[in-house]
Amino acid sequence: MNKSRFFVKTHIPGLDEIIPGFPEGGLALVSGLPGSGKTIFGMSYIYYGAVEAQESGLYASMFESQEKFLHLSRSLGLDFEGLMKEGLVEHLQLPLFLEAGGASAVNMIIEKVKSLGAKRLVIDSFTAVKQAFKDPNEARVLLQTIISRVLEHLKCTTVLIKEGEPFTSGQSFEEYVADAVIGLEKSIFENRHIRILRIEKLRGAELRDPEVCFTIQKGVRVLPPAKLMTLAEAPSFDQVRWTLPPSPPGRYTTGIPDLDLEFGEYPEGSTILLEVDPRLSLREYATLVAPAAASHVSKGQYLTIIPSGGVTIKDVENVCTLYGINRKEFLERMYLLVEPGFIGEKTPNMIEVEPSGDVVKKVMDIVRRLSEKLGGPPIWIIGVDRVIREFGEKGIELLFMAKEYVRSFGNLMILILRTPDERLVRTLAPLADIHLKMTRKHGCVLLCGVKPETPLYAVQPDPSGRTPIPNIIPIV
């Protein structure tokens, strides 16, 4: 059978990137503890199906009145009222006590599906409907016969919402009947709330990413592993330039519109400590550093860079290419300070610094000469691990001296720390005006503020695929 015909898209943002959809006319069970996002998942399934595919949907609720349902949808920014006026969506409140038991509730739902011609159905919650049956075996028979066969005939793909975690109840049968089983979890990661979606089962599909992060910003939004832009897809500088926000007076833009909104721009004279999980690649953590560098270069300014350990000159140039900085600008506007014998291509903008004698004075003299030659102070981008490895204790002195220089001349310093050394973190933390931390969970690159303290954010590629400037998405 053709998979594209067997499955129907969920149209929930990000979810169809990791699964082919739900089996058409089948049952998808969504489980989770209170607060995990089950109701919002169901709402998103109905809403985005109507908005993106014009598929009619019915939301059958055992607990929520239509008024409460619409109030929640408005708080999420989902316009269910407009869809109801169009006749695409209906809300059905099921009576809490049914004399005829759960079968009566099921019959009400099926009749409504038929009259609406619904292609999507959510039952919230099936746990409550099941409890209305006097005999649990009756509930199982009804689910297997009436619901699954009737709805399959009507090609109405159904989401059943269940209280509790999947496959944990000895009396549970829904997971075995369902074509898809999804578990939602709200837990703690990096001392902050995070949401995890687990695909426990999906008939007829291969699962490469069974666990992903998600948020409930404007309904459920799944955050699949990031697909980074390749060099072959690199845009021109003009293509990147229009996405770079301007730097307001007295501040430097981060180069990322979402980040400027969430954190604010970097103040002049500030030092940024970016603590990076060693598992992250240069391309991944550069998404947070390179946009600020590209913005600075676009204004005719220059950068002084000490690359992180393992990063070559070619690596730096490749990152610059991705952000629209051509080779001429790279050679004229980006100066790399490295130790003698640095492995890799030698370029005119590479300055060797012997790690002996008064290395702090040597480096500061180089920066002063560049400032006089090129005009104005640079942005400093410093890989802390290389500084410490090459300069030892003098490296810490260099960083503190650079902090004083940056503060005095009103420029900006970004320290990149790619080592899980808590002692070094504690040593450098007083230097930082802003302390950010990047890590990864289930393939999703995550960002949070340590100083000031913030919730978690997902760093996601531009969905248009036109620029490397990422979106910064709060995990709420």
C-alpha cells in the first residue's frame, strides 16, 4: 500500500517531520499525566487540520464546556470561533452521567461525526468514557467494533486522550487496539521545565526519532532534530542582511530577531559567557555567535577571534560563508590570533602569538594596533579552552584584562566555553554580564540564560530555509 495514501498528515507543526502521519481512519492514543499537554495536543490536531487541510473536525469533551474550550483556545492564539462559524469544527460536550453508560456517549459521538462529515475526531478523555461502562470488556468490544470499524469506514482519524502514562495499567487495552500511541511528559531538565513527546507505537512506519522535545506555544509545536544549512545552500550576504536586526544606540544586536526580543540586545562594554555542551558541533553553537558577527561586519567593523580548540581557520571561514561573509570580507575584517604551529591553512588575517613572556601585553598591543588601523574597537570572540591550553594561568589574566578593555572602549566580548569544567565555569562567571548555556536533548539544540535566569528555549532553523538565522522558541 502507498504510504502517502495510508497515512494522513497531522498538520501539527513539526510532528509530520518525524512521522508520516496517522493511519487514515485509525485510532491514535495520546497519554500523559496532568499538565503534560494532552488537551492542547488534541486541540492542535483539530485546529491545524482545519486550517491547513480544510478537514472538518469534532472535539468531544467529557469535562469542558464549549465556553471553557474556547477560553483555552483563545489563550493559545487558536481561532476556533472562526472555524466554528465556517462550519469546519464543532465542540460536543458529553453528559457526565449517562444512564445508558459509555455506549450512549459513543453513539452520540458517531452520530455527530456523520452529520458533520468529520475527518478528525478527538475524544477527551477516553478514560472517562471507559469508566462509564459497567463491564470493562464491553468497553473493549465497543472500541474494537463500533469506534474503530465505523470511523474507519467514515475515514475519520481519531485521537483518544488517556489519563496516565501509556502501557502502565494492567486493565489497559487501548494501546493494543490503537494504531498509534504517543506519550507526553512534562519534566525537569537543567533545572527548568521541558516537554517530551514519545512515539511508543505507529503501525506501518519506521521511527527514527521516537523521542522529541515540544512546546505549547500557539498549540503543540514539535521540535525535531535541527537540519542545518549546508555550504551548497549558503546565501549571499544581501540575503542574510535583511534578516539582521539593527543595533540600537548603546547596544549590539545578537543578530537574531527572536533572541533580541527574548533576551534583549547585548549592552556596549559587556562580556557574554556562552557555556557550550561539548556534544554540540561548531555549526550548532555558531548559530548563536555568527549572526552577531555578521551584523558587525555588515557595518564595516571587524572581529578579533581566538578559535576554540579543534577549530581550524577553514572551519571559521566556512561558518562565515554560511552567514553571507565572502572571502574578501573574511580576510579584511576577521583577525584570528593563534599559537605558532597552528595546524591548517595559513591566511593573511592569521596572527601568531608566542605563548611566552608577557603574552597579555602582546595580545593587547595587537588589538590596539588593529583598532588604530581599522577604526573602532572590535568584537572579541574567544574560545576559552584554547586560551587556557596555550597560555595556562596567563590565559585567565588575559581574559580579565580583555574584560577591562571591552568595558573601557564599549565593545563586546563573547567567551565560548566548551568544557564541562565546573571550576572553570565558576572562575569565569564573575566576568560575564550575560551567561548563556547551550545544550541538546533528543536532537533539539536548547538555550537558557544562567545570568539572567531564563526558561529553556529551542534553537530551530529558519523554517523557510532561506537564511541560517535561527528561530528562538520558548518551551512553555
